[in-house]
Amino acid sequence: MSHLLSASQIKFQFPNSDSVLFKNISIYIQHGIHVLTGRNGVGKSIFAEILAKKRQPSDGIVIHHVKVGYLSQIDNKQFWITSVYKNDYMLKSEY
């Protein structure tokens, strides 16, 4: 089965800072349910933005093999909607 999304050697460092939030993260996402969990402030939202190509990583590459939809947190409810598309047809949507 082919990957829907690939990310290789992702690093995020805050601009004008020596602070590295994360580095050397590689992930290959196939069909299925995937969850991103962690303590507050560890970079989940930034990582999700990088995977959705809404933010540039400091290093590494993200490749979308399908159209990826992304909607950020809404009204401070930390409510996420993600949708995966292939040839403009929705494959799945998770709430």
C-alpha cells in the first residue's frame, strides 16, 4: 500500500533562537486512523502544521501523495477536523 503522506528528517527550530522543538522525525502515513498526542507545549500543533504544509520545517521534507485537508484548532476548543482526499474525492474524515 502506498503512503498518503511522507515526512523525512523533520526539524523545527524557532527563528532567531537556538531552541530546537524537535528533530530527526520521519513518518509515513497510510490509510487508517492516526492520533497525535503529547503534553501541552511539546509541538503537536506545529508538527501538524508542518505535515499539512501550512508551516515550513527548519529542515527535512514533507511529501503529499494525495490532497490533504487541514483545519486548525477552533474557538479554543482544540477541535480538529482532518480530511484526506484522493483525486478530489474524500477518502475519510475524522472529528
